[in-house]
Amino acid sequence: MILLVFAALGLLIGLLTGGSLRGLSQYPLKGLLLPVGALLIKAGAAQFFTPQTGALAVCLVQYAMILLFVFLNLRRPVWPAFVGLGSLLNLLVIAFNGGCMPGAASLLEGAGERMTLLAEGRIYAYCLMDGATRLPFLGDVIRIGPVGVPLGFASAGDVALCVGVAILVYQMTKARANPKVKQTENTTRGNIE
């Protein structure tokens, strides 16, 4: 949800500064199915597995796919650094906590049912922070929205990921067709015909 808000923000800023929706399809992005697949794997695991079953394996596969996506796009400016950093930070805290992203209990004040579910370990790949939590400062310690009606929670890694996604979408709106590529394609077509 928060990623979508940042993607929309990047799109809005791009459009307001002269970008276009056409640029979205012209940006040379490689391996887009990797992060899509990573999200589907996590969603599928949450849907079909009992809480925390295989969470570490799911985490490792999910973040391997995202980091491969970043690696394939390293030549792009700026956004891969943010997405890569955010992914590594989240991977660290999740892996060190058995496949679960730890959430700070203090953030869940007034969160009602979500607090109960988290405290009982019934939300897939999430757990409540306690004395045994490793790297708690990298967990979900940032509240998004007001106390009592939080829109969500975020970690330092999530913030870096969100910034990276906003920059990516902004850059995509600024993409223009490469005239050399089009010229080469036209020349190749002319030679074939």
C-alpha cells in the first residue's frame, strides 16, 4: 500500500515536471516480472500457509528475486541504490528473526484486531517485537497515519524502498524513445523488405 502511494507520488511529480505516461513504456527496465513474482510468492504464502510456515524460505526467495531485479538494472541512475539498500535492510531483519518482520508493540496502540492478530502470531511473516528480537531498529518502527487509525507501519528498509520506487516511476515518466534504436529498427526492416 505504502509503495503504491510513493509510486503515485513519483508519477505525479514526473507528470507535473513535463514527463508523460508514454515514457512508462519506453523506460529500459529489465526483469520487471521478478518483483511482481516476489510479491505474488509472498501473497500466495500468506494465503495458503499457516502463519510462519516456511516464512524464512519465502523471505529468501522473495528478496533474491528483488535483488536480482536490482542487479539487472544497476546501470539505471539512483533508484537501484535505494531499492537495493531497502531490500537488504529488510532481508537482514527478517532473516535474523526467523522469516518474520518484527513490529513494535508501541505502534499498535489503538490498532485493535491487528494488534491481537500480531500478538498471537497470526499474521504471516510478521511478529511482535520482544526481548529476543534481533536488529529491532530495522523492524517496523515507523507509524504511517495517526494513533488509533494507523494506515500502516514501516521499517527503515521500507522507507528506502519507497523512495527508490518513487524515483523509478519519476524517471520512467521522463523516458523518451531512443532515436538511434528506432533508426536501427527502420534500417533493419528496410534491409529485410
